[in-house]
Amino acid sequence: MKKLFLFTLFLSAAFTYAQQAGVPASPWNIKALYQTPLMHETGCCAVAGMRSFFYEGITFKAKPTRVFAYYKAPVGTPPEGGWPAVVCVHGGGGTAFPEWVQSWVNRGYAAIAMDLEGHLPIGDFPNREWHEQAGPPRITSFGDIEIADREQWFYHAVADVIRANSLLRSFPEINSEKIGLHGISWGGVITAAVMGLDNRFAFAVPVYGCGFLYESTVSNFERYFKVMTPAQLNAYKTKWDPSLYIPSSTVPSLWYIGSNDGSFSLDIWQRSVSLVKTPPLLCIPVTSEHGHIWNQPEIFAFADMMVKGGKKMMQITNNPIQKHMVTAKIVSETTLSKAVLCYTADAGVWQSRNWIQLPAQFNKNGVSAILPANAQAYYFNITDVNNLRFSSAVTTIEK
């Protein structure tokens, strides 16, 4: 009894410390999610050369759930320690994409892609086939906020991704210390949360998705958060937004978004990036392109750097503005070929701003450019001789 009392006292003290330190109490049972889930092989939705199976998710309405997934490892003898691997997290309306798995396999990685919306990869969104042991569906943007935590889609999606990591780590051909996370759009939102909840990952790549969704000016989110009651909004802010968990992450990360992304505005994306303790790599092409696009070369180069001894990617740090001169420090082991200042003179919603690109000059310590007097925000895009492009942080000009 004394030991139980002391343990309870310890847990109480730890919880109090977490509250005082501003660390959120996770709604998830992370210890349980670290356990290896059971697998159930299936001939459903077979793709030549790939394994298709269900792995066990968490309970939904007191019943066990199963998550459909594709998995494949490269052909041949694994390297010493096992293959590096990647968990592929799809976006809204997506599914387990075998092409995404294959794109990583082609580069010497094993990969798993799962369906997080309770579907089989049959048909097209929104008419994909449901399966009987699915978890909850995604209802708009947190449209299920009023029901119990364990019944909500985001709760299950995050749990299912962590369980995918636990499953990969049990495969004998996988190097459990070299598993990365790659999420797109809604999958990027999930990735941004998971990287702060599961520090077993060797790297993380949130594409488009980020935190601070309740401050977004994009209608996909704004219209749903506007109709939440104060209690519902508070529940979201204190449980689900990735900004709660990003500061706890020790996972190296690359963040990717277009300057005019129509689903995630650049302001909340940059706020999310600023929470990352380990300096992240950034990639911000001037584009509005958005979708299940997983072939960006910067992502594969970053993964290689983290788990395959690949070349170190450049680090770019903005310096304070001096008069109208903006500069950035660059640390790079590769030859740099092009530098561009990207700036906008527009105010208002970020997704509608026009971005102008001006040549920037390389100097001894990095890059510099004259910032036009009407600029509202800027960042640098730097390209190396391998045509890999990385960016500095987006800086807003205080007027």
C-alpha cells in the first residue's frame, strides 16, 4: 500500500509539474500505443509485390478496430541493421496509396501506407468502400468535437499512425532506429502532432499541414471553428491542435508548403515551424499547388541525410533587417547555384497574396538582397547544384 501511495503521489506531482510547465496532458495512452499491434493478412485490394493487411487499431464504441495498410520492403538483402522505413500518412479523402509506398521503396526504403478514414482503397473519394471494423469517419474539420475523445476521428488517426510505427519496429527486416514519418495535408496535421507524441521517429516531414488551425483564414477551417461554442473551441485548443505537441518533439523535421497553399495559410504554418526546438529545414516554393504529391526531391534528400548518411542539407537563418537590406546566413556542404528573395507587398489573407521573386546575391556568409519598401513579408529560396531548394523562415515586416 505504501508503494502504491508513493507511486500515486509521484504521478500527481508529475502531472502538476506538466501543467505548470505548460506541457499538455496527452489524451492518448502512448505506452499502450507503443505495443506491437496484431496483424491480419488479407487478399483484399491486392497489389502485385506488396503485402496488404489489417492491423489492429484502438477500440471504437467498445469494439476493436482494424486499419487497412499496404507494406513493401526493397528486394534483396537488407543493409546492416535493417532497411530504413517510412510511415506514409494520407490527407483528407485519401487512402492507403500503393504508389506512395513504391516511391519510397524505389529509393531504398521500406514503407507502410494506411487508410485513416475507415475505407478500403476501392473507388474514388467520396465513394470509397467502407469496411465493417473501421474506426470513426472524419466529419468536416473537427465536426465531432462534442463527443467523447475516444470516439473522435483525430484521436483514432493519431493513434493509428503511432501504431503503424510500433508495427514497423517489430519487423525483423526493418531498422527500428531509422523509421521516418511523411504526412500530406490532413496527414501533415497528424504528423505535426505525432512528432511531438512519438519521439521514436528518426525524422518527420509535415507537408502543408500544421497547427494553429483555429486561427486559419482558409474557409476549410475558419467556417468550422467559427461555429464552435466556446467550450468546443477550448476543447480543441487544449487537446487536438498540433501546436500543443510540436514543442515536445525531438524529431528532426522538414516542413514543406507552397506560398499560396489554399488549405493551410502561411502565417499559421510559420507559427507552427517556430515551435520546433530542433532547427527544421523549410521548403516554400512559390506556388498554390496542393494535393497528394509525394515526389519532392528535397524530402528524399532529407530522409537520406537522416538515416542513410546522405549529404547534409543547407541551413538558412534570417538576420535582422538593416535599413532596407535583408540577409540570411547559410551553412551548406554543397555548392549553391541560385538565390531568390521572395516578397509580398500585399496584406490580408495569406493564400491570396502575390509573391514576387527577385535575384539575391551570394556573399561570404550567405545571401543578401534589397527589400522593397512596400514589402509586407519575405523569405529566401536557395537552390544548390543538385537542384534542391530550401527556404528561410517567413518574416513579417512590422509597420
